Amino acid sequence: MINNKPIFLTIAVIAVVAVGYQLHYKKPLDIGQQNAYPNMGDREIIRINNKEIQYSNSPSDSPEPHLDVNMEYVQLSGMSDQALQQRINQQLKKDVGADQEYHNQSRYVKTLSVNIEGDVLNVVSEGTVYINGDAGAQDFIYSSNINLKTGEEIALNQVLKQGYQETLTPIVKGILKENNLGENFTQLNNNQCYYFSADSLSLCFNEYDIGAGSEGAIIVDVPLNKIEGVIDLAGLTQF
């Protein structure tokens, strides 16, 4: 669906038809408990499990400030290398903050999408955090890109050629400026939140990262055919 003005949900929704780029909102995905993905040929089947953490307290039954925690996170099962599987699962929990307990903040995390392409796992989640005493909550985007052979996270500069900022940064600036968003954006970095879809590179920014809180978290889609010169095909195929 194409919109000609922002709709601020958890993520800003904007379509920019004139230049062929768009900012978008990905609807939550019901992953289920036993989705299976073939990986590395026919050698093994990896199963995707969507886990959940829920707890809350209230001033009447706890000396701590009121909090509500409702977090989804992805875990893998079925890998023949159990040590590698454990390392990946620990990273997936860490990426969305599901590896710790919370005592002074409420936190909500929803899994949006999961994809395994070759030896690369990508998980995209959105979240909202409210720290007791703050004026309001803050929206976040989480994207895990993990090498299933090594368990290591794959940074943006590993899939794009050196100097990619010179091409991508002006594109992102132009999109944001045209939509009156992200006035504090300066440039991309190697630790940038990102993920690939079939035809685009999506760059994600948390609330307050590049603009006012009213803008929420933002995802910028850049069509792959616009940045063919900076995509490192060797980097993509090594995983």
C-alpha cells in the first residue's frame, strides 16, 4: 500500500514514489514453533522457534518500580553442531536484550521476520522500551545478521564495498530530507542496523538516532538496482 504522508506507528510509514525508494513498516510475522529451513544443502534442517519472556510486577506486590516485560526472541534447534547453535542462540537473545533481567524498565519486543538464505540468518524485530522516570517510551529496531557457519555477526561493511558511504549516505539523506525526517542524520557506519530483502537493502534507525522522538524508529529501503556498484558480491557469497 502506497501512502503519501507519514503514518507514525512503531515505525514511520512513508512511500517515496518519485525517486523509487521507500520507507516502510513490516507487519508482524507469525513464526510459529516449528518452521524448518534447509541449510547447507541436504546436510541438516534448522528449526526456527519463537520464544517469549513475560513478567510484571506492581507496587502492591513488589518493592521495585512497576514494570512489564513482554519479549519475543528467536532460537534455533536441529543444528548438528550444538556448540555453534548455542553460540548463535546466545547472540540472538543478546541482540534484542532477552539475555538479561529488567528492574527499572518495561520492554516489549516483537519478531517481525526471519529468513535463512544460504548460510546467513537474518532476524528483524521491533521493540519499545520505557525506563521508569522517563517522559516517554522509545522505539527500537533490531536486526541480527549471523553467519551460520561461524556464529559471527555480519557487519554492513562485510557485504558492501569499501567506500560505500560515499554512495549510500547521499541517497539516505535525500530520502529523509524529502520526507522531513532524520534531520540529525550525517552518515552510515559499519555497525549500522540493516537487512536485505529480495530487492532492497533496508537501513534501520532507532528513535532519536537521527531525528526527533515524534518520528519514531525508521526503516529506509534502498532498491538493490540503485546500488549495484557498492554491493560486494564476493562478500555476500563467502557466507
